[in-house]
Amino acid sequence: MKKRLRRDNVILPKPKDMEQYIQKMLSALENADLSEYKDSMRPLIEKDIAETIGSLKKI
């Protein structure tokens, strides 16, 4: 069984395993289809996506 890290009651994979998950999340965020959202919501969603991408790239 793989040893896992624990932070605030969230089980995280070991750091070396995290890279594959980070890449999948980045790809999903970068390719997100925002066309189903109202025009008024898009800037907020784009801002959240950009902030999340920035945070993931710092890991």
C-alpha cells in the first residue's frame, strides 16, 4: 500500500504521484468548454480557472 500524506483531513497522493494528476487537472481547466454559461458568468469562471491554474503550477 502506498503511503499517503494527510493535510486538513484530505488524503493526498505522494508528491511524485501528484504530477500526473496536476497535468490532468491543468488540461481539463485549459480545455474547459464555457459556452454553456451565461455571458455574465464567464468572466467569473475564467478568473477562477486562471487562479486555479496558477495555484496548480506552483505545486
